[in-house]
Amino acid sequence: MSKNILILPGDGIGPEIVTEAVKVLATLRDDFGLDIDMDEALVGGAAIDATGGPLPGATLDLAKEADAVLLGAVGGPKWEPLDITIRPEKGLLGLRAGLGLFANLRPAILYPQLADTSTLKPEVVSGLNILIVRELTGDIYFGQPRGVRVLENGERQGINTMVYTESEIRRICRVAFDLARTRHKRVCSVDKANVLECTELWRQVATEVAAEYPDVALSHMYVDNAAMQLVRNPKQFDVMVTGNMFGDILSDAASMLTGSIGMLPSASLDEHGKGMYEPIHGSAPDIAGQGVANPLATILSVAMMLRYSLGDAGLADRVEAAVSRVLDQGLRTPDILSQGMQQVGTEAMGDAVIAALVAGA
């Protein structure tokens, strides 16, 4: 039965990088028998310009009907003057909440060809393979009360609430432990339990869940130490599980261990494996329209889609192998360029991946 994929190019470099990923999907359909249909819709700033809101009802309806969603990026300075309640990022948050995408998987894998592009010493990052599991629909991004209010003395006060229920913590921890069983069977739960009651509960529940997985080792780490350890000794980690805000920050930090944030894909999953797939790097408005953005994170997000939502690990392996072969050829977008390598643009990099994909069949 044909699977339906909703394509959401979004803003900034989103349309450029998504175009290359869609070309990969089309090749998988035409040359490898992947049975898919693709629709396209608006989200973020593009949706605001066209409809007045960042997440049109028609887009959310299509997303709910789709088997998987591929997203480029949302946001940019053009829409920053808008009220926070209708900015492009609210479209992204609305998709996550509306689709129940509570589990965000962010792998930080260093391709050996890019060891010299990391800002850390090669011996520190070579062989790096971390999976950060971030809870995505709770925490300070969704908690109430929130907003800006004026106190009696006329001073403004900003409020955001960090809140987690026991069931929210338990389900994301189970995702982390299940994934750890397919890797090196180690989970590090990241919190700030020494000062935040919300994450003290997180630590307690994570410990309770660990009792269900006697074959997986659990450790705990405060978030500030975790940030330091990612720089000091990142290979100590296998699977890291944490809340929404901490996961947002730590996964971006981990991306630089791999040489460029342009190399990191992500999957956001619901309880049934349906997912939204996107690069973690954002809309990069400073380079939008220049044809220099790195499409590899988006293409690798397609590989994650194949593995987690479309049930085709074989094709996922083929896509990842094609990316590796392109790096072997010395082709580099500016963000991963190093001495002796050949600089190429967004479209040329996408075309090279497709050529490697077909040649490797």
C-alpha cells in the first residue's frame, strides 16, 4: 500500500534543502520501488505570508493524514516583529503538539571523512556515535502559565513554566531504553535535580523505568556537567535522554562535534512510529537563496524516515551509504569544507548523493 509523505519546505534555506531531499525520495520511488506519494503544504513564515497564520488548518489536516512529514525549517528576521503567538516557530510547535510527536531522536554521528572539520581534536571525536532522545511536547516550551505581565510597580515580568507529568517522563524514558537495547545498552539521563523539583521527579521516574530494563545501564548527570562532558569526553555517551529545553541545547552543542550542524538529521515520533523528519539546523536566513546550504542533514532525515516510519531499513542504509561515498569523493559544502576538498553547492551535493545512490544499487 502506498505511503503518503507530506513535504513542508518552510522558510529560509528550507525550500533549497528540501528540494534535494525530495529528489532523493523520487529516485527511491522511480529506481528502487519505494511506494510513496508526496503532497506539499505551507508552514511557518511562508504560511503567515499566504494565510495570516503559521500553521493553516489544511496543513495540519494533511499532516495528520500523512504517514510521515518532511520539514525544511521555519523562521527568519522578516517575521520577528510579529507577536510571539503567531511567529513561524508556533507552526512547528503546533505540528509537534497536534501530531503528538513526543519523542525527538537526534543522532550525533561523526563521519570519519569529516574528523578534521570538527573544532575538537580528532582523537576526541573520532568514532563518535551519540543518540540524544529529547522529550518534545512538554517542559518549558508548553507549560502554563506563561507570558509577560506588568507588576503593581509597573515593572514587566516574563513567566515560563517548566512542568512534566510522571507519565510524560516515563514514556520518553522507555523510548530511550528501547533504543539503547539496539545500541550499546547505556542510557544517561540528564536533569538538574539538585535545584529543580520538576527534574528531581524526572530522575526518580527514570530510575523506576530503569528497573524494567535490567540489561541497560542507567547513569544520571546534571545538565551543566553534561554540556561540559560533551566537549571533554563525548564518546562516553551512548543514549542521552532529557527534557525539551535541555535536549534542544545539548543536541545543538553535540552537532558541532560532528563538524557541522548541517550534518545532523532528526526524527520526531508519536506513540505509533509516525514521524516528522527535519534537519536540526534551522532556516539559516543569512545564506538563504545563495545555493550554498548543506542538504545532507535533510537527506539523512529521509534515511531516518525510511527506518522509523516507512519500515525500510535497507533503503535507509543505502541512502546513508550514498552520503558516505559522496564524502569519500571529497565533495563539500562550505560548512564542512577543509583543505584539499572540492567545494560544491546545495544542488550539486544533492545530485552527487543521487548519483552515488544509483551507482551503489
